[in-house]
Amino acid sequence: MSGDDSEITRAADREILKYAVMRTITCPITGVVLDIRKSVLLTFKRADGTTAKSECVDGAHYDAVRESMTEKLATLGWTVDVIDGRQINGRKGKAKGKSA
């Protein structure tokens, strides 16, 4: 393989996020038209590791609810995988990772 794993992961995350933004079009919470550079893809996972739901939202909305969402998920034993377009594209934000 050419390139290192972080470059490959970043490229894959960008394509996954792009697909989610194209399918969703507007933030289901705020109604803002999504932009791959500012959107966040959240994949919620149950305690047993199965995926419950994925949601693509505006980054500003994610920033506003991140802490309370993480606390609520922790009480359920759930986690969330995060792909943040602001991080992928060199903007402020949290990199892909797990919360809770």
C-alpha cells in the first residue's frame, strides 16, 4: 500500500462523511444545509457494539450538545464514533474517535 495508515484513514473518513452529507442534505436538528467542511457524522453504538443509528449534523449543533450527549450515552452504556469534517479539512473540531 502507498501512503501511511493515517492518510488512508483520513481519506476513507472524508468519503464516508461526503456520502452522509450528500444523503442527508440538511441538518435534521437545525435545518442548516450541510457542508462537508463543517459537518459531523455520529454513529451511535449500543453497549454490545451493534450500531443503533448514524446521524449527520451541523458542526455547530454538535458542539452545543456534545457534553450532554456524551453524558446521556454513558448512562446507557453506549458510545459514539465521530467523524468531524472540520478536523479532516483542517478546521477546528474533534477528530474521529469515540466518546463516552
